[in-house]
Amino acid sequence: MTSSTPLIGEAKLRAFVSQLFMARGMHAQDAAAVARVLVWADLRGGDTHGVSRIPHYFGMIDKGAMDPQAVPETRVDFGAVFALDAHKAAGPVAMMQALEQAQTRARAFGIGLGLVGGATHSGAIGCYAEAAARNGFAAIIFAAGPPLMAYHGARVASVSTAPVAIAVPGGPDGAILLDMASSLVSNGRLKNARRDKEILPLGWALDAEGKPATEAVKAEVLLPMGGPKGAGLALMSECITSLLAGAPILSAMLGPNGKRAHGQNATIILIDVARLREADDYASDIDALVEVMKGLPRVEGVDELRLPGERGARAAVLHAQGGIPVSPKVWAELVALAQAHQITVPETGL
């Protein structure tokens, strides 16, 4: 962050993002859902999944890949289990609807399992998992999308980065959250590296010829975390999301007659902790686990052992107090979009 980096208050940035999407035809409630998810990522320092995605989302609307007025439809309804057809809705719109349904069913049955098919980019899926955890649920969320990462041993994009988020209630910040992709780095991180023309470490990506890429502008294909482990996780994520939802992505795109198209699917699994344990007892066990992990002997040079999501939680506190930093390049893009849609650009600051 430099002295010229704009700092925007969370509420102000959310309102601005909502206005941008309403200008593209979204209903106010849907625009607010998209703004909530994008700004959540920036608040926690995850700018790869934050407001920098807005020009990409607008591009999907222009191409017809995202329908700003789509209404997700429940097509399977069986007790604790349900499935939504998103009809090309913005990912956060479909995911928030699925999250609400999963919570309602988990309260009724102890567990709620929802599938989302035919959506667009979901944003940071940790947002949904954390929200569920703060409401007393243990959450597991998988997402699958177009091939962006090489399957282990392949030299072409063959599987999605298959994000997974796992969250539980408790801990020092109210929720412990693991939010990760199966690639070594996220596609959003690679996009930012291309934008800034960075030099990449070996092992991040391949170029168009399938050779290791160190120049971000030449990087085309992400590589899996842990080789066959990350690749296997991505393949199985397609099986328990896209295929269960009846919306195959990889085989449809990689087959002999396949063509490139955007689409994302997800599986949400919520467990009502109170159906299995007294909530206070579970919280006590979480606290005891945290204390043990924090007190482990550390490797030389490591001053603290952090929990999953702890760095983001600390960033959220800092940015809530002082404003969310937005890259000058990203802010310039948003200002241009606002001007094109005759939207007043908010003053920077809180």
C-alpha cells in the first residue's frame, strides 16, 4: 500500500458497489449480496476476490454469461437436501440464497446439504462459510468452475482451482475459517500478477506451451498445490459439485466438441453444532484446542502460530477502523465504470 492508495470505509464501498450493479439491472437486494461478498474479501485483505472483480463481472453481463436479473430456482427439495438452478445468476446471489436454505434445513434436520448449479463466479466462498459459523454451524463448502489449472502431469488447463472453505464457530474471532484453492496460488492472484507484470516463482504456472512460466504476462495455466494431491482434490470437487448438480463443466469443456464457457457450481454442507453438542461445551473445546496449538514449540524465526483465517480477521479489524485499501488501478477502473453509468463516485475515506 502506498500513500496514494485510496482508503474507503466498508459501508461506503458496499453502497458504491451496490449502485454499480443496480445500474446494470440488478435488483437492490441482489446487488447488495454481490457487494457484501466482494467487499468482505477486500476487508480481509483478499483483494484478488474483491472489488477488482467488478470489471470482469460487467464483462460477463455484456457477454450474456451472467444474467443480472436471474432468479435461482429450487429444483430438488428433499428434507435436508436441496438443489438450486442458478440460471446464470451472479454467484453471490445464488450462494446467499443457498446459504439461507441450508441454514433453515440444518436447524430443522441437524444438517443441510445444498447444491448450486449454473451460477457464475461465487466470489470468496469463505464469506459464506464464516457467516454460517457465526450462526452456530460447522460449514464445508466446495466450488468448481472452468479449467484453469493443470491436472498433475498435464500441460494444459484441465481442472478448476476448486476452492474449499471450512469454518466452525468459536475461537478468538468468533469463527475459525480455512479458505483455500487447490492451486498453489489463486487465479485472482495470478490475474493481479499479470496486471502488475510481476516475475513469478517457479512452480506457480505454465505458459501457453506447457513450460514453466516466470513472467506473469506469459502465465496461462495454474499448477496444483501438492502436485497430485491438489489435482486430485480438484477432480473430486467436480464430482461432488458439478456432477451431483447435473451441470458438468470439465467434461463438457474438455471433450472433443467442447467449447469455452463460464460457469460455476457449489456444494454447501452445514451441520448444526447444537444438535450434537452443547454449544458452550463445543466452544470450550475449541478454546482448549486453540490454546494448545498456539502454545506449540515454534521453528526458529517464527514469532507466532496463527490459526486458519487469523491473518484475514486481523486485517478486517484494521480496515474497519482505517478504511479498506483499493489499488489505484482498480479504483480508476471503478471510477470509469461509475462515470459511464452516471453514478456519483464516493469521496475516499471513512
